[in-house]
Amino acid sequence: MGRTARTFRECIRLERSRWDGFRRTLKPEDRERLDRLFEAALAHGDAGTMIVTPRISEVTLFATMMDLLKQNDELQRRVTTLENRLKG
């Protein structure tokens, strides 16, 4: 019998475990940031399954960049709102 293919989320978890040694050497606040990178990848897992032959590291980085852009957009919106209030 053949082996069942791993799910995309399982692959992300395996990739995350590959980084355990690196993670242990980080300062606690940086460990949290690394964890957030993989959480972002897991949050975009449905989209990741659509890539025919995903490179998990690439998907993790792209998902993280998307998350950072989302946060940046929100911060930019808030800054614009505050600037408008100061002008008005």
C-alpha cells in the first residue's frame, strides 16, 4: 500500500520542528517572532494547499510577508486617521 501524502499544515509543522535548534538560541522575544512566522503560514494553509509542489519555506515566508503587509496597512490607516484628526 502507498503512503498517504502529508497535509500542507503537517509539512509546515515539520518545517517548524526543523528550526527548533535555531529557535532555542534566540532571545524570548525573538522566539515569539519566529513562532508568529509559522503561525502566519498555518493561517494561510488553505491557500498553500493550492500550490502543486510547495516549498514550505517559501510559503512560510510569503504568508509572513502578507501578514506584515496587512499589519502595515492597518498601521498606515491608523496614522492617516490620526493625522486627519490633528488637521481638523
